[in-house]
Amino acid sequence: MQLRWAHIVIYVRDTKKMVDFYTDVLGFEVTDRGPIGPEGREREIVFLSQVDTDHHQVAFINARKGEEPPNSVDHIAFRTADINDVREMISKLSGRKDVSGISPITHGNAWSVYFRDPENNGVEVFTDTPWHVAQPQGQAWDPALDDEALIKATKAQFGAEPEFGPIEAFYERRAAELKNR
Ligand SMILES: [Fe+2]
């Protein structure tokens, strides 16, 4: 048996605000919605996805009350195809009043942008770098750099860190480890 990550369901205060943000800004589509819970105390669940492999990747339930800080989840993360997608996301997020904490961070194995959604949940949008490097790592990267300059800069930031090397070698190693379990 192998468990693969599939989706997250989060409690929200304002379903419309959250659905608008996750569709307009992050590019999700609503795939289903409807009431759940016992009669008289129904709540609504809204399912969102942007891939053809999962009915939902994120779902919201309007069950969050008050102004309490986000729960035990630190952040949810979405992978994009390439670095241009991450740059595009940064410019989409920049200047929005309902988004806070926009931070371009590289872990050496990823170029990410971290931010807080309209209800203060932590979100990461990232793309893979060509490398693996022992984690945790986290340094700023400059979205204004072109691809060539960014690759050079990231290599300079992490090249001397433990296990730095091509990502393919890391995945091969992991595949062998999993096979031998
Ligand atoms: Fe992450």
C-alpha cells in the first residue's frame, strides 16, 4: 500500500470570499457543492479542483467561527509546471488587500511564493528546481531575475549544502528505497 496526498478540507468563515479568491486568483473551479451535517444544523461544503485526476483538491466548510488564528495546519502547497507560473502568481497576489505575507522563498529544491489567503491560511505555490538538497532550507529569491540568472543564483546559494545534486538522482534513490521496504 502507498498513500498519496490528495486533498485538504478547511473550515472557513466566509465561503463566498474564499471561493472567489481560490477561483479568481489561484485558478480553481468549483466541482461540486451541497449541504452536509444533520438537518437543522446544515453546513455547506464546496469542492474545488484544477486537475483531471481529482474531484477535489481543496474543499471549504462554512464552520469557522470568530477570529481565532488558523488551526494546526501551517500551510497548504500547490505545485506548478514552471517558474513562470510562480512569477505570475506573485504578480497576481501583489497589491491585493486580502492577501498578506507574500514571500518568495527557495528551499533549494523549489522556488516558492508563500502567502496568507483572505482568511489567514498559509499557502505555498511552487515549482521544482533541478536539484535535491538536504532539508530544511529557506532563503529569499528574486522574482525579477531571468531563468538563467535565477538558476545560477540558486546554485550559488545551495551548491555547498549537504546532498546537493540533480533531483533525478534523489528520486532514483527514493525509488530504490521504496522498492526495498
Ligand atoms: Fe511547503
